[in-house]
Amino acid sequence: MADTEVYTPRLKSVYLEKIRAAMKEEFGYTNEMQVPKLDKIVVNMGIGEATADSKKVQAAIKDLAAITGQKPAPTRARKSIAGFKLREGMVVGAKVTLRKERMYEFLDRLITIALPRVKDFRGLNGNSFDGRGNYAMGLKEHIVFPEINYDQIDQMWGMDIVVCTTATSDKEAKALLKHFQFPFMS
């Protein structure tokens, strides 16, 4: 007898069972497809000062891969800037676009494990929306994620996290993220 049960991330099932119904009631949507949902999460890590040392670049890319569970794409410099000792085409960062199950898994770890570990954390800024329903936030240290072994890192990296939704306004997007238990400051 084969086990054919498909794995569904915790937050995805919460969205399908509870959040969608709550959003439909709150905003008076007439159709299930009108309810905003998470589209993708983009995680970007700027490597900046480590561009001269390829070992540090590889370590940062390896850490980002461990955090997200997906291979990062290196971001390269578009122009040469002599003041920064930067040449065109040098790797200056790495980014990952998460969708579907990986997106929900990453979001779950971000909200339940990583954000509570941030030093002096008072909540996320509720004004960091772009006007089209996308939310951006930054972390100063990547070591707040459980996948990173504190003893094995040589440098701390900051990262930008952009949560893209299908919401058409910031009000809808903020309501959606609040249902996902985002810890916004009041």
C-alpha cells in the first residue's frame, strides 16, 4: 500500500483553510480568486566589501543557499567604479526567488524562528509597502536563521527580503500579512 499523501507546508494550509475566508469576509470579496495571496519572496544578500575575496563570496552564497533551500543566483556589478575597487561583472551579491512550497516554508521559519531571534526586535515597520501590495524588510545579521551554525561563519551578512503579494493596495497586503502573523509594530 503506497502512501500518496502530498506534503503541504503549514502556512499554506493555514492560508487555504482560515486566512482566505477571513480576508473574503473582511474585504467583501465575491470570488475566491479576488482574495490576495503570496506570489513570491525575493531574498537578496549584498556581499559588498568581500568582492576582492572569492572565498568570502562563496561562503555568503553557501549560507544563502542553506537559509533558503535553493541555489542563489549571483548578482554582478553593471559598471566599474574605481573608488570601490569594483570592476564590471564582479559578483557583488546573490539573490533567490522563492515560490510555492519553498516560499511558505521560508516564511514560516522567518516569522516563528528568525525574527524572534533578532536582537532588540520591537516589530516590523508597517510602512514598508511599495503602494502595489509588496512588503520589503531588511535583516542586519543572517545568523538569526537556524540553518546557520554560529561557530562556522567568518562574517555576518545583511539581507533584504521582499514579500510580493497579489494584493492591489497596501491595506489589503498588510491585512494579508497580519493574518500570516507578521509582527508589525502597532
